[in-house]
Amino acid sequence: MTTSDPPPPPTSAPQSSPEGEPEGSEPRTSRRTLTLAVVVGSCAIAAATAIPAAAFVAAPIGSKGAAGRWVRTLRLDQLVEGEPKRVAIVDDRRDAWTIERGVELGSVWLVKHGEKVTAFSSVCPHLGCSVNVARGAGAGFACPCHTSAFEPDGKRKSGPAPRDLDSLATRIEEGFVAVDFRRFRIGIAEKVEA
């Protein structure tokens, strides 16, 4: 009978720590911990980019927008009593994040009455054509496009214009006439800011 080698001793499984890692080995990161780290890191990166982006997008909301603006025009002594004078409205144009300096925004008709000044938009309320002074002393204003006519005080006299000329607020600042410049919708009977 031949002798055979004795069977190898049974190997026992390595002892595990309570966390499930073999003793004496490096601790392993579980998939759950890795997933949590990736999610938290992604949220931090998203917040770091979203907060400045939200502030950038929301910036125009806090601005005053297209409301009226007081624009200084010319000196009061440059106006002749009762005689309409067309004056260009030149100011900065603000559009969300950009500012254009010294842009002509439109024009108005100024009429002096003593120390007070009346301002009318030079835009016809019918279809937006430019209103001119009518011929003849005290004739008022006329629209050359569709023959609308207006009294010297801006009241509608004739033609297809649905309302009077749009009047604008004025005030005298340090000898200059300032106009609260606004634009209004055309083609409707009500004076509605555009």
C-alpha cells in the first residue's frame, strides 16, 4: 500500500470585522458611500453655478424698466410764448444689461404759457406718424399721413385719430424744461402706456 500524502489542512475563511471587511486589509468604500459623495459633489457644483446665473437673469426684474423718465431738454427762455417747438429727447437707453449713451428716444412738442410749459408727444395716436405744426398762426397740429388735425391745446379736431395728442408732464429744473418722456399705444381710444 502506498502511502499518500496527507490531505491539506482545511483552510478557514478569513475573519471579518463587523463592517464586513477582512481583518488587516484596507477599508473599502461601499457603493452607497460613493454614490452619496457623487450626488453631494454634483449638487455643490450646480449650486455654485446656479446662484450667479439666477442673479444675472433676475437683475433686469429689479430695474425700473420702461417707465417714464425725466429728461432735461432746453432752457425755458429758448421757447417763444404760445409757439410750439419740436425738441428731440436725448437720453441713455437701458435695455436689460446694456446702456447706450446719448440716444435720441423720440421728440416732443413744447408750448410755453407764461412760466408753465405743455408737452405733447410728436407721435400721432392713429398709426404712429410724426405730427407737425399746422400752417397758419394758432392752427394747432396736423398729421400728414392720414389728415388728422389737432387744436393748439392737443384736442382732436378731425381725422381718423382715435384720441387727443398724448400730453406729457413737464417741470422746470434750474431754468431747463424737463419732460417725463413716455410712449403710448397707437390706434386705440384710451391713453395706455406702451
